[in-house]
Amino acid sequence: MHRMETILNRKTDTSKTIKNFKKVAGIYDFWSWLTESKAAKKVLELADIQNDTEILEVACGTGVVLEQIIRKNPNGHNTGIDLSPDMLQKARQRLQKTGYQNYKLQEGNVLDLNFRENSFHVLVNNFMVDLMPEGTFDKIASEFFRILRPNGIAVISTFSFGTKRVHKFWYRVAKNFPDMLTGCRPVSFTKYLEKAGFTILEDVQVSQNTFPSEVIKARKPA
């Protein structure tokens, strides 16, 4: 994959992350609709949710994607975790309106996923890796691998470097005004998934209103 720049440095600061998302919780859905909804649609397409399965969304945010998951998996078990209590509250409000009861929401940190090995058929993760320090990418990929069942699928979207000149604009924003994007920046995550043992099935570049994303579908071998 073409890489226009190196991955910008970030530090692990849980309290700052929680504060950042508290500030944007009220407008996050609008931002997501403008820049990330096309990637989210692709994530759901590649995840190919089947009914009566165990599904986890890591960093479920306000529950936009998780709502679609629980509708597709009404007889299964759906879990959403997020670091931000404010985002989880938005998710609860959204999901309560659906009338479904087949889900659980809880606070959680991707670096310490409190789930047993081989717990889930499908794992979904949207626009979280791009917030984390690059030094944690191996740990994240390994945790995803650990909690998926054999033949389980991980579908992950990230803020990407993109392939066009216009995409460089977002790299410059992330570099010079990191707080505008809550610390997110372009990343490349495929090699870390492969190192953890995943087989990459699809790797798709998505652009929405010039904002570049990457959607990766990976399988844990049987």
C-alpha cells in the first residue's frame, strides 16, 4: 500500500481521550455522517453478519454500527465496548429506542480486553486504531486474534493515508492540529494483523468528502 507519510506519534493518555470524546459526543454523529459513514457501510458489508452468532464491536462509540449489527443478529449476542462513558451513554439512548434486548454495553480498553479466548465469531472496530500509539498496534492485533474463534472474522476501519493528493490535507490537519481530530491520524494496520496470525481477505480504500479511510477484513485461521 502506498504510504505518503510516516505514522505520526501519539501517546497513551486514557484520561485525555475520555475528555476529548466528552467534548465531541454531542456532534460526533454529524462528523461521522460526513466522513465515516461510507466506510461504516463497507464494514457492515464485509462483516456479513449472520444471525445467532457472537459479535463484538470494540470502540462502539454512539452505537451507529452496533444498531445495525443487533438488527442483523437478533437471536445472537452482541457486545459493544468503549473507553468513553459519554459515547456509551449516547449508544444506550440509541439502542433503547430499537426495542431489542440482545446486546450488552460496557466500558472497556482495547489493550486489556476482558474476554476469554475464542469468544466471538465476528469482531468489528471502527476508527480506533488511528487514535492509538503505533507501539500498541501489535498488542491490539494480538488481542483481536485471541478473542476471535477459529475462522472468526475481524473487520477494521481506520483513518488512512489515502491514494490521492487531496488526501494529504487530512494528514496535515492531523499533524498540525491534532485536537481537531481528537488525536486521530492516518495509519496502516494490515501488517500488524498479519503478524498476529490473521489472513487478510480484503483491503479496501474508501474516500468520503476527501476524508480517506481503509477497511480491512481479516480471518483467524481454523
